[in-house]
Amino acid sequence: MKIIRASEIGTYQYCQRAWWYKLQGYEPENKIEMAEGKNLHEKHGRSVYASSCVQGIAYASLMIALLIIIIWIIQSIL
């Protein structure tokens, strides 16, 4: 019995014919385009991760600024 891997299920869901070709041992003819697409997706993933980090830093900075303002207001009242 052949073990079916998660990547095979993903390939099958995306394109049943591509899954069958891969199962038969056929190699894709557009390897260069596929490699470029993979690089593009990796680059996009890195930029999304970086923007998430910057957003977290922005929220933390905002919270610190609000805390400083609240402390300053409280000290000026007392």
C-alpha cells in the first residue's frame, strides 16, 4: 500500500492531472518559471513577516507613549 503524503494531497487538490503526471514520473517543463514563482512567494512571505514585526513594534511604541502621557497627567494633578 502506497503512503500518501500531505504534499501529494495539496497537489491533487490544486490539479488532479498534475498529481497524476507526477505519480507517473513526468517532470514539469516549466521548472524555471516554477522556481521564479517560488522565489517570489518566499520574498513576499518575508515582507509580510517584516511588516507584522513593524506593526507589533508600532503598537508597543503607542502603548508606551500612552503610558508615559497617563503618568505625566497623574503627576501633574498631584
